[in-house]
Amino acid sequence: MSGNRAEGEFKMTTPSTAGRGLLLLLVTLMNGPAWGGDFNATVSAGSDYIFRSESQTNHRPALQGSLEYDAADGLYGGVFVSNVSWVRDARPPGMDVRNGIEIDAWGGFRHDLGAGLSYDLGVYHYAYPGRYPAHGYALPDTSEAYAQLAWHGLSVRYWYAFSNWFGMAGSAGSGYVDLNESWSFAGSWMLSAHLGHQSVAGYRGAASFTDWKLGLSHQFRHAWLLSLAWSRGNGRRTWYSNDQGRLITRGALVATLSKSFSF
């Protein structure tokens, strides 16, 4: 992302084709009387918003909400909203970038194969509406397809970016693979572990990184959940520092309180 903004030239982003398609899928699922299914919503407040070891809020608090519709036949679709600052924090010098929100949409199909084995296939779109330079700037909106295979609490998932990867020009074709495991104990406690690797296409490995996370959560009555997680990544400072000089993949301990609803 290089170049200078011409004076007075800017563009306001609108939903991409992928984003519009996923929202259409969600509306279709919600209005299809023959589908049969459930809504699941979550609202949360956290001390940070970490995504693949990267702080999306410059290590500041985040307020988030999500809504997913799960049809009886395995189809599903959802939306997610959160405050963010990384787009603005990563703006090139001299460019006018205005964004403070992330709005995601996803859709897919999941199926239980029996004996604790299941799979999940879908598409996920990350949107960052705002005001951006009209020239010389790669927009942060990103679309990924994913495939997951899970066995009990163990899962492996692969993500493939068929757009530029979060504003990095020429990075279409980037991939992310992650391994996750969770263990329930004492009835309402859960311990989780995560290991992932992000390969960024077009940068000869310089922007690629590995991330890991350990988490502990406790489920309270009335669907309240308190979680504590430590995450860290080894992304290079050259690529993963913001305009304030802060490394966004440094180790972070995040506390989150969330409330879930089903209807």
C-alpha cells in the first residue's frame, strides 16, 4: 500500500459482491419457512480484540455482537460487528483513512458424520466500511473460504483468501491453517489451545507468521461466559507494527465477558 492521496479524492466503501451474497444467504435462511432452525446471538465486552494474534484495537477494549441462523439441514449464516482501529492505525503516511468498525458475514454447511466426527464448509467476508483514498491504496475488505474437520474437541481448519488479504496488495491466495483442542472439566470449565500459521502470498514469506493461544473459560448461569486467554504471534515488526510503533502481534492477555441468547 503505497502512494499519495490526491487532494479531495476519496471513496466510500460499499458491500462487495461476496458480502452482498452472504447477506442474501442469511436473509434467505431467516425467511425460509421450510428450513426450520434456530437463532443464536452473542454480545461481549473484552479488554482487546485479537485475531490470529493481531490486536484489532491497538490493545484497547472491544464491544462485539454476533447473530447466526442455523437451519435444521446444516446450512447456516451469520453476521458479526465490532469496533476496530487497526485499519486507521496502519494507514500510510499522508493518506486519509477513516474506519472504526468491522462488519462480517458468513455462510456455510456443517454436518455430523457420527462417532464425534464432523465437517464444516463455508465462506467468510470481512468488511471495513469507511472513507479511503481513491488511488494508491489497497482496501482492507477480505473474503476467505474455509474447510474444517473436527473430532470431538479437536479440529483442524484451512482458510483460503480469494481476495487481497487485509489490505496487502497482491496477496490473494494467502492461506491460514489452525489446529484447535478443547477440554471440559468440572462441569462448567473449559481449557482450550490453539496453534495457527498464516502464509501471506506474494511476499516471499516475509509477512507470514505463526500464532498460538491458551484459554480458560467458565460458564455461568443464564448463558454468561467469562474467558481469559493468552495469545502471541511471531509476525515481523516490519509488517505488523502500526503507525504508533506498537507491535500488534506481541503477547496479550485478554479477558472477555459474554452473554448468549437462543431463540
